[in-house]
Amino acid sequence: MSQARAWSVALVGIEGTMVEVEAAISSGLPRTTMVGLPDAALYEARDRCRAAMASGGFGWPSDPVTINLSPATLPKAGSHYDLAIAAAVAAAGRKFDPQALEGLALFGELGLDGRVRAVRGLLPALLTASGQGFTRVVVPVAQVREASLVAGLSIAGAADLSDLFDVLTGGPGATQVPCVEEPAAPHPLLDLADVAGQAEARWALEVAAAGRHHLYLHGPPGVGKTLLAERLPGLLPDLEVGEALEVSAVHSLAGVNLDGGLIERPPYSDPHHSASVASLVGGGARIAAPGAVSRAHRGVLFLDEAPEFSPRAMEALRVPLESGRIVLARAVATATYPASFQLVLAANPCPCGMAGTPGGNCRCPPMVVRRYASRVSGPILDRIDIHQELRPMRAAFLERRYEPGESSQVVAERVRAARERQRKRLEPIGWRTNGEVPGPALRKRLSLPEGSELLDVAVARGRLSARGVDKVLRLAWTIADLSGAGRPSREHLHTALAMRRGENGTEAA
């Protein structure tokens, strides 16, 4: 019996584990057996690899072949093991020295003609391999740019099985130098100057961006709710290197092409209101894939027409809003994905959208209006920092409709300055923005603002929950940061309380 081994990576959530792909060739009737908890796509790899090696002229052993994926108790999914399986079988068949596979990790899906196709999750898999001491990798040639995002790796790109065997035998493919493409041109950001009027809503958006606060926009159709939400990412600062790696790893798992390099801008995810629970928070039969909340990690999750989402989908946001991560338990594995997103909800006041508007002519019965509003539950609304009502423009606005407001560039500079103040103040306690500071740290390590008795009155009247008190304090600190104050004043606290309770109605001029 002859044996050989190669290495790849199993991903459960965003965490990876090195997998030893063992191949053993014995004597007997031809058959190929695969063990080690493979899923359906991986179990079919034996047929893909056999056909690919036959097409490339390398042949497949005519004796029994056993392929083991170790650790055997860890579930494996995906087609990225194909290259490691083909290499291990070829090494067991003595087509090259098995020592060539030591310290080498292999990733790629094989076509029946021997071509090597791109795979999902390459970036987190390479980060795992690098962290485990592997310095050499073979990846699909189409993903060389993505692989180059991980420092310290010697990368060979394989277009087909011939390239792989060149790498393993010291042929021409071993000297292949990855071509570094020019980064793709960034998509132009939407400008806040496009939003006409709605001065208070623009201010609420600026506060939300500065402190990383959740935002609820409600008002009749056509007042600019979606317009504002789409421009929030343009106010946020670029991601730091560690954040960019984390975000890019999640998007790599979701199948996003990273040829343009790391994702350096905060992502924006806006699922349709018909989205299922699995598509929103993540799901899958064996090992759950990332959902919209994870794709919005370090960025913005916008739920337009929030009352139209299914109640189960909305309620699934409760835990990630508090913890910043989503844990998806399945029978064979539990996947954990980061989900620290900034939530923006938009809603109409009723199904027709005209309830409560002057001359709106709403024909919805009162019970229908109440039922529609209750589709966004109290626990979800209690987790939202800023409640902002938008109202239709008044006729006086038409007189100066061509006067643009401040651009995103101007507002983003104020946001950047406020974030820098927060960073300096919060760095000693391990946080970066006001919206992320836990309640105990907020109350014990930061001085309470003046006028705190306003909060006592609101709590006593049942208009503010204990969580709401922390939300108001965070908002007050953000407003103080935007104004350049050293600590919140009574006026800042009063403004924060009004924004939290949605009492700062928008009077469009």
C-alpha cells in the first residue's frame, strides 16, 4: 500500500481548520472511497478528480483508492478540496515525490477537462493556512490577486492540472509569478447634496454616522427616506486594515470577487422586504453561509419598507444588534459570523403611506394603521438609537429648490473629526465609537452629562427603558463630539433625548 497526504482548509463560519487530505492506494478491484464527513459537493469530488486527471493525461489508479479527510469529526463542505485530493492521489501513485506537498496548501475546483476554477472563501482559508505556518499555496489563477492580499505567502496560480504538476515537480509552472492587477476604480459615492431640504433628517444622519448609531426613518412616500439611507455609507470613514481584512473575508465566503483588492469602504446591504430569515441572518443545511447581516459587517444594513418584512425575519435581528455577531447552530456544526452593522429602517405610516399627512386623504381604517405600525416590534424599536420623522416639503421650499445642501465630503469631514475624538477618549477602555460602548462602561468610566435628571423623569413616566437610557447617553456624547465639546451639556442631553423619542419633527423649509 502506498500513501501520501496534502493540505487544505475546512471553513465553519469564518473560522478555518487545516485539513489533512490522505490518499492510500491498495490492491484489489478498482474503486474510490471517500471518508471524513464530506458533503454532497465534496463527495462528488472523486468523480471530478478522476475525470480531470484522465483528461490531462495523468491517469487515475486502477486499484482501490481511499481518501480520508482528517480530522474526520469535522464536517467538510465545498469543492475547494479538489486540487488537494488530486495531488494526494497522484503523490500516492508516485507521479512525483510526496515530499513536494510538505508545507503546501492547495485550493481549487477541478473541471472535467482539468481546468482549475475559482472557489468561495479563499481569503479566510489562506488566513488560516498562514496562521498555521504554511508559506506556500496553490490557488486558481483567477484568484491570484485575492491570494496576494495575505502577506508572507509564496503563491502559485494554476490554470489547469498541468500547472499544478509543474509546481509539484519543479517544472515551468513552479516559477509562475502572480500578476498584480491594477485595483478596480472605486464606485462613486452618492452625494448628500442631492437630498433637497429635510435639514433635521440630514442632521440625524450625520449624528448616526459620527457615533455609529442605528436609525429609524419614518414618513410618507417620496420624502427622501431611501435617498438619505443610501448616502449614509458616503459619510463613514474608510475601514482600518484589520477591519478591511475581516470584511473582505466575509465577502469572499459570500462569493464576492476580490480582484480589486481589500474592501476598504464600509459595505452597504439592502435586502428586499421579501427576504427570508435564512437570507437575512444566514443559513444552509449543514454549514450555514453568511447572510445579509454579515455582508453588512462594519457597514450599513438598510431595510426599506421595514413593516413589509416578515415578523420572524425582523425579530431575528434582536441578538446581532446587541452582540455584533450571529451564531447559526446546525446539527453537525455551529457557524459564527461577525455582524456588527449599523441598522437603518425606513417605514411608511400606513399601507397607503398617507396617514397623518396634511391633505393626505388616507383611507386606511385606524385598526389597519395600528396593525401596520406594530409590524416593527417594540423590542426592535427599543434597540434603535435615533427615531426621525420626515414630513412632506412645504410650498415655500420650491422658492429655493436649486440651493444645494452640504455635500457628503463636507459632512464626512465633521464625522471624521468626531470619530477621532471618540477614538482618543474610548481607546483606554477598548472601544472606538460611542454606539459600541457597553452600558456599564458608559455609566462607570465616562462622566454623566449635566441634566441627568431629565432621564430620571423619562424613566419614571415610562417613556424610556433602561436600554434607552444608555442609548440617550451615547447620543449625547456623539452630539458633544460633533460640536467639539469636552463632555455633553444639558442641551446636548436634551437634544439626544428628543432624537431618541422621535420628538424632533422635521419642518422642511
